[in-house]
Amino acid sequence: MAKKGDMLYAWTNDAGLLKKAECGGAVTELLKYALESKTVDAVLAVTRGVDLYDAIPALVTDPKELDKCAGSLHCGTVLMSKLVMEYAPRMSGKKIGMVVKGCDMMGLLELAKRNLVNLDNIVMIGVNCGGSVSPVAARKMIKEMFGVDPNTVTKEEIDKGQFIIEYEGGHKGISMDELEEAGYGRRSNCRRCKVKVPRQADLACGNWGVIGPKAGNATFVEVCSEKGAKLLDAAVKAKKLSTEPANPKGIEVRGKVENAMFKLGDKWRKHDFEALAPVLWDTIAKETGRCMKCLACIEHCPVCVTRADKYKQPDMMVRHGFIPADPMFHLRRFAHISDSCINCGQCEECCPCEIPLALFSHAIRTEADKVFEPKLGKSAYSN
């Protein structure tokens, strides 16, 4: 019987799925079993659209349809926790299964604090995440750095510090350090993120730490809750999934990979925050001077859930109809999320004026954490 804290290798017993899925297909199989057993009523997943730069959210109720969602899309930057808000009215009283990255998980935790989602009705299968790449930037990066037509790329992956592509005629990998030094690579907020293994999900899964004969053919699974243990046990009992204890050396390797990602996150925080710190508010005032007050930053934020039309009403400090927006518009927004920014980067990614909003929010949140963490201990998650 699995229990919280257990670390296992797991793989699907479905030969077809095993061939299609990544690292053993355990994540897809667990969600398929959750649907088949009525543990959940639907799975909120992401599937590939017209190409690998196009991530499309899908609410799946047929277990067979989940095979189409197998595999990762590093060039898709959909935030799943925000989508739960949109599906919540349709799924009232029902249970949802979903795959979550660190930022998805943190978004759900923040929404739960606000009583906007019920975590008892959500089964979270966490996946290790080294970061994602903006689809527009990915196309440009592949063309300029790899010398490959992005339309000919059939698969991409991030592995062992490289961004690797397969395309018509071959495959090629370039180190992420080289790409990021050239201004490409992962999204800036992903570089700063330190939630690489989402342990507040029910299960934390990935390929880090799978070594020996199972490398590439099994998923590393860390059991993080009783709910996760129950689902895993039931899938094994139904012969949908096979497991074995994780190799102790593999557990050590996984820890080293995670620690290396922490150090990389600290490096980028130092790079991004130190130059900003002495002139933070001056920089905010200058950058937000381009704001057209389209409210996209509010609409896409999983934390700033106050009704956006509130900001369109007359106000002494945020005047209706004035462009650019008064500085108080942004100061109020930053104050609203300063204790709960999850560094998902959605505000920055959707901003048509290219204001580095995620950088500002994350800098303010991180500075506040420095004040409180020595007294209270580390927060539930350190993003």
C-alpha cells in the first residue's frame, strides 16, 4: 500500500499508450483510471492544436480521448488554475482531475484561500517543471539559433539542460544557458521560479531520478497526499499501472537536479532583482507609462480575481477613461497581489504594451518574503 512520502517508479500497462507517452505514461494512465473509476467526473487537460506551439485546453470526459493529451508541450504557456475558474460553474459539485505545474498548483492554492475552488474536488497530478518557452519566442529561437524552419519541427523537449528539437531531416540540441545568454530560452518568470517539484499536489511526477533500465520507460512518482496514495493503489490493483520502489541512487539524482534548479533560480533572481532594486518604483512608473488600461493583466491573473469592471468606474485616484492609466491603478494592483503573486507570468505575457509586470510583482513578493520568513519559517511554497 502506498503512503505519503513514498517514492516509486511507475509505468502504464497499456502498450499503445506506453509507446506514445513520455517516460512511462503513468500520468496519463492515472488520469484515465480516475475517469474510468468515476474518481473524477472530468479531466482538465491540454492538447496539441495546429502545431507544437499551440496548446489548447480541453475538458475531457471520455478516457480514450486522454491519449491525445499525452506528452508535454514546453512551448504552450496555458495556466491551468485560471481555467478552473472558467469551468467551475459547469463543474459545480463535480470532481476534476488535472495535471499541474508548480505555478498551476500555486494558483489553485491561492484560489482555495479565497473559497473560489474546493480542493477536495480536485485531484492534482503534479509534474516536475524546468520552465516553458513562449510560443512566439520559440519560433524565433528555432529559426535564428537552430537554423531550422519552426514549421518543420515535430517534437521538442527540455532534457539535461538542453532544448532539443526533432525536425524533418534530423534533431538538434542547444544548451539552455547558451540560449538564455542570447536572449531566448525559458520565459523570464520560469527562470526565477523555485517550485520545480509540486509537492502540494496529490502526486509529484516526472522523469528526474529515473535511472538504469527504467530510464525513459517509467515515471518517478512521489506520493504527496492520502488522496494521491489512494488513486495510485487503485490503479495498480486494477492492473492499469505497474510500480516498483525508486532506485535509491535515482532519488539522490532527483534531489541533485532539483537543487541545481534552485541555484539557477537564485542566479536569475539576483540578475533580475539586483539591478531593479535601487530604482524599483521609478522603473515601475516609467514602464507603466505605456499602459493602455486594457485590463488584460487583471483578466489573466489567477490571484487578482476582483471583478475587472470595478476598475472602469469613476475614482478619485484611478480616473475613468484616462490613458495612460494613473500610477495608482498599478500600485493598487501590485498591492492587491503583493502577498500572493505566484510568478506565473501571465500578466506579462498577455500585455500588449510589453510591460514587465511579472518582474515587478515577483520582486515585490520576494522582498516581502525576506521580511516575514525569518520569523515565520518558509512559506507553504517558495516561488
